[in-house]
Amino acid sequence: MDLSTVTEVRREPSVPAWRAGDAWLAGGTWLFSEPQPHLTRLIDLTAFGWPALTVRDDGLEIAATCTIAELAGFGYPSSWLGAALFRPCCDAFLASFKIWNVATVGGNLCTALPAGPMIALTVALDGVCTVWGVGGTERTVAAADLVTGPGETALEPGDLLRSVHLPAEALHSSVAFRQASLRPLGRSAALVIGRQAPGGLVVTVTASTVRPVVIELPARPDAAQLEAAVHEAIPPELYHDDVHGDPDWRQHLTLTLAEEIRVELAARIPR
């Protein structure tokens, strides 16, 4: 869609002074999908030349401008068991190769749709976001705290998501993935990820809820413990309600998928 109110597109490798009517432009798959009459200038982040993926001793740095295609095709170390989530989370987009080559990890996080699979990925792997603020400030925000509701984030006007760091400890953890939709090729109605952390089982729930929910359990919870923990962490009003599924059904999906994950990961723990 043409953005007829935009009069300037800035393509320089520096952060300009933020002003009313500005928007950061990465892939633009959402930005150009609907009218944005309040915008007058786009700041193209691709001009910054950030490396998409940087392997470090303490984990993986994912630039906000990293495309879904780059993440899906990344050759990660074999010891990174948690990186097995990269491809299924990318597949959860249910998008064409054209979108994969344009849409970005950062864009998916900042758009903050409940079904955003990059939200699920980064939260499940204990991601930490680096945010640049107006005036050159910098702060970190846990990925679990970035999205606060449908289309809502902890970002202030002018804030720029620079990158997401996935720590090595999480990347070395055993994981399990489950996703379900109302239709075979529909938007995620529930996306649940389990991770066997040193302190126990961590279950991350997205898509069925209006914001990400992280549930921490003992290393070997039984079915009753898991169900009780899910009910305690996700009250009825936290389940998402839209054309892709009503709250009661999403709750049922969440409990079913979480139980499948519990059984799968428990089978991997040496006795």
C-alpha cells in the first residue's frame, strides 16, 4: 500500500533526531499493509548494515533487521539444542518465501501480534532485547516483558529495537515445540514451547494469550502440577479472543499442547 503522507525516506547509517510522524522501516511487511496517515518520514534501518546473526561465546546476537529467511537458514552449532526452535518458529509464519526474505525478527516483535512466532522464540530462549532510546540512551528489556498486549509493547515513542541476545545456557537446553491453528494453514491459535532448564521445566505460552506467559515448573512435574500451574499463570481474561479462536478453545489447546510437551521432555531426562 502506498503511504501518501510520507514525504521523506532517510537512508543513512546514523540515528537521526526523532520527530513526530517518524517510523522505523525494516522489512515493512506490516507498515505497508494498511494506511498510516500519521506518518511523514521513514527511517530505513537496512542502511545501518547490522550483521544479521552473530555467534558469541555467551550466545547468539540477532539483529532486529535479521530476516526470517536468514534465521531459518542459519547453520547453528550442533550443541545448541535450543536452536531446533528456529525453523518451526519461522514456519509458523505460514508466509511465502517473498515475505520470509523481507520480514524481520525485530519487526515481528515490535508489531506485537499475539501469534507472532518470533515473540515465542525469543521469550522461550530467555532473550534479552537491546533498545536504543531517544537521545542516545540504551537499555535492556527481557523479551518476556517487551510485548504487553495485542499491538502493545514496553517501547516508548522513538525507541529502536537494536537486537535480541539469546544466552548460551538457553541455546544448550533441550526444547519441544507445539503449535495449533483453527485451520490447516491458519494463524496460530496456540503456540507452546517447553525448555528443560537447569532449574526445571519452563513452558512458554503465546498466540493463545494476549501476551507471552512463562511458567516455571520442577524438573519432573506431573500432569496435575502442570495443569494447576497453567491455570494459575493464565486467568481466563488473559486468553485471546478473535476470529482465529475463542478463549475456551484456546485454553483447551494450551493445556493439551503443554501436556504433550511435558511428556516429551520428561522422556529425555536420564533416570
